[in-house]
Amino acid sequence: MDSSPFVYVLGFIAQGLFSARILVQWIMSEKAGRVVSPTIFWVLSLIASYLFFIYGWLRDDFSIMLGQVIGYCVYIWNLKAKGVWASMTRVPRRLLGFVLIATPVTLLALMLRDPQAAAASLFSNEKIPVWLLLLGSLGQVIFSLRFLYQALYSARQGESMLPAGFWIISLAGSAIIIAYGIIRLDPVIILGQACGFVSYTRNLMIWKKSHAS
């Protein structure tokens, strides 16, 4: 597991982008008086998820890697729903798609060169007992399922939206991940998730107010 300053900087950059997306979405929702799903939210999500996946790999943290892989397709779906993906010229679009797919596949291939060592690193890490790995994975799965829920909901509505259920699931998953981060003494996880808690709650309040009027 790599704990060098560079790795933590990478993690903080990713979490900073995650926080920025929430902050921008929150501000735009406050101005609109309703919960909105801006394009910049999904662009920042995709970039942050890519960087955080690499952070998880460098930290031998399976729960982080799992959570980011789940999010990839949903972020791209929303960008497609907003017409952003199609608006890109063919070469940049294909190059971006290749990078997003090739990175996790390449890192997985590197780990599979020595499957036993990879399994020991990810699942038998003495610094991450099995019960803690399961807790972190549970939090990441719940946190990532919010985007699957959002994608299904949006598909049924015919547009990219952030419904109340998205924020409720966000709060539940975030609470578990914060607990995982505290136990693991990982400042990147703790600060990143703590910043989103207020925004999730506020978005629920905005959603309730806009639907009550």
C-alpha cells in the first residue's frame, strides 16, 4: 500500500473535484429554487472518479475501486442524455472512452500477473481486516447505487434528474463510508464525505420545498 504524499495529493484532488461538483450543483439548485442536474456535475464526477479509482489502486483499497467502477457508466450515460458525449468529435470521444476503459482493465491485468499477491493485498491486508473491508465495500456499493437509481429514474423521465431518492441513498452510503474512513484513519475519505453531507441534506430540503409548492 502506497502512503506517499503524492498518493494523498491525488486522493485530495479527486475528493476536491467530488466536493466541487456538489457545491456547484447546490448553488445552481439554490438559484433555481429546485434540484437541478447540471452538465458540469457529471463532467466533474467522471474526472474525479477516474482519479479516485487510481488512488484506491495505489492504496490497495478494493472498496474504493469497486465504488468508482460502478459509477463510470452512469456518469457517461448522463453525459449522453445531456448530449455532451455526442457533441464531442469522434477522435476525442473514442480516445476518452478508451482511456476510461483501458485504465481499470490495465490495472486489473497488472494485478493478475500475480493473483495470489493481489488477493492478499486487496483482501488480506493486515491494515484492513475483512469486517472493515466489508463495511467499506457496503458503503461504496450503497453510495454507488444512488447513481444506478438516478439513471433508472432519469431514463423513465426522459431526462437527467437528481430525485429525492438519490439524496437519501447518498446520506446512507456516506454515513457508512465516513465510519469506514474514521476507523481506517484515512483523511481523504473523511473530509471528502463530510463535505457532501450538508449538501445532500440541503438538496433534500430544496426538493421537498419545490414539490410542496
